[in-house]
Amino acid sequence: MRKFIYALLVTLVAITTSCSTSDNTVVPQLNLGQAAYTLANGTVKIKLEADAAPTTTMNVPVTISGTAVEGTDYTISGKSFELKAGEKEAFITLTRVAVQDSKALTVTLGAAPQGYENGTMSYTTVNLLGKDAAVFSFENYADQLTLSKQYTIVLQKADGSIYNASTATEFEVEVDPSSTAVEGTHFKFTNNVKTFTVNAGKSKGTISLDFLKLETGKNTIVLKLKEKTGFNYGNNDKLTITIVGPTTFNGTWAFSQVSPDNKTWWNTSWGANTDDLITGTSADQIKFEGSSYQSYTFTPNISGKLKNYFASACTATFMNERQEKMQEEGGMPPREVTLSVLKFDKINTNISATDSKVQAAVVGFRIFKNDNSEEILECTIYDYEPTADTWKDIYETMKYDPSDPIMLTAPIRVYFKRVK
């Protein structure tokens, strides 16, 4: 009898354990990334999130319903999410075709693949805005922070046309939790201003950040626009900023060429040839030596015509950063880059072998990598008073432009390659 009771107890324990294990098995869920999306024009990516990555690639079907008509109001990259082996996220891209009336559509997950189940976020609504709806968005989705930088928001109608604010309007911004950089430690808002102001009759507003500290793994800032009554998010409701800190130019740089775009711009816009002022070979070199970005000893070793500008060794002192419009590249508006402005003690602003006006002058610099991953030092010369034929006439014409220096909007860009 005791043996029978013992055997019965063992069987019950085994059954109980088996049931408990089965009941506690967690089935990974599939959910859509957010409950709703808004699309004015352009594209939006709808995200699928899985609790666990599959061991083999699988497809998760979707169904679409609503007032929006595929092919007329939008196109979609596929009717299923392709969740690849080892990954937990997949995307479907929705593209607006024609921006007319407001429409909406709902994307719903179909039957979950074996081993998965749909979670509570099994559907999402995509609101397609009408053409007159007002949207606000960062001008770019990604940018950098050196020492200080302005960032821009743009107001538009959903059809992409300009929307001008009827009255001065403020838009708030916050630091997204996905940021790795810490406000107050790695960066700060200039004057603690955390709002974009778009003045009446205008369509853009700016905000500024200042660099504080560069730290590995903590160099990403993500700014998020807060919701604004009467406005909808455009394509870029977030801006990802990489902190790079101040640029230093230490090293030896060899002459490469005048920027091809700049050279062409001078020829087509002014009928001028930059070879009249700037020539050189790879043997022509300049050298920066300094313990920080704030001051350098500058030493030129040049035999080409560029020696007529960089006439002698001198001190180069950091003044500020400025935004430069790359007008020679075309585009509306032109691409903007950040230049470090250095003040040189001794520059022959006449850029001439026969005429000499040696004085302090400012020159803009930045470093970028070309298609061959070579470091290029771009030298932007805009503080000059040329005396050569044609160029002297251009200078006299530019005097009617209230820029300071006079040739600020008529620069010559020279490329150098890093030697060491």
C-alpha cells in the first residue's frame, strides 16, 4: 500500500511539474513600434518589434484598411515585414504619392508565425495630412557640434510648400532619452534657450548648442520637438547630433588643388581664372603647430603663387566659427559647412608678387575626407584685396556689397592633403 501511495505521489508531482512548466512558457510577442504615425510628404518607416530574434528569416504579413488608396495616396514597400534571423526589428516603408485631402489607413498584423504571438500593439494608424496642413520639422535629421552651432526648424504645408507663421510662434525642444551625451556635462543650450522662435511672416527658427566636453561613448545628442497645437510633425521630428568638439589643424599639409567646384564657379560667374592668383604643387606645404585649437605657429614652405598670400611664418589665432554657404555647389538653399576662422598676423592681401599689403587677415578652415578617405584641409580665402587684372575689377564691384571682409561672399577655396 505504501509503495502504491508513493508511486501515486511521484506521478502527481511529475504531472504538476509538467503542467507548471507548460503554463509558464513565455511565447515571444510581435508588436508594432508605435500606435500612430503622421505623414505629410516623403516617407515614413513602420517598425515591427519582436521580443526574441528568430533563428531563421520569417515574414510577418499585414493587412491595410482605411480611406487612403494604395497607388493614389501612397505606395508601400511590401505587405509583410521581413524579420531576418538574429534580428528583433523589421520595417515597411510607406511613401506619400499625392498630397491632396487628409486620409488615413490602418496597418494590422496578420497571423503570427509559429512560435510567436501578436501583442497588444498589433495595429497602427497612419494619418496622411491634407495639403494645407501645417507641419514643423528639423531642417536636417543629422548634424554635428564642434564648438557652437545653430540648428534650424522649418515650417511647411503638407504638400511641401512654405508655411509662414501668422504671428511669432515658439516651438519647444527636449533632449530625447536615447541621447548618450548629458546636458550640462557634454553640451548646453546657448543662454539656456530651449525654444525655436519663428517670427511672423517667416518659416524658419533656430536654436543653438555649445560644446562642453568630448567623452568616448557619450557623444550623441538627440533633440526631440515637443508637440505643438495646430501643427503636425514633418519628416524630421528628431535631430541626431554627433559631438566632435573643436577642430585642430596641427600637422603638415601639401597643396592639392583649388576646389574644382570653386574654380568652375569663378569662371562661369565672373569670367575669372583662379590660376591668376593661386597655383601650387604637392611640394608646396604649410604647417600648423600648437598645443590647442586656440593658437598655432604657422609656417609656409611654398614656391607657387600661393606664396604671394601666405608670405611668411606667423602666428594664427582662433577667432570663432562661422557658417559658410557652399554657393558653388548649387542647390537652394546651398549646403552649409562650419569653418574655423583663424586670424593670421602677416598676410599679403594683394596676393601679388609685385604689390604688397601685408597685414592681419582672417582665413577659414575645415577638415573633411575625400572619396579615397584622405584627410583634406580646405582653406577658404575671403580676406583679400587682389590687384591682378579682372580680379581688381571684381574687388571694386564687391565694395558695393556691405560684407566684411569685402570678398566674404566671393571666396577662393584651396585644398591641401595631410602629409603628417
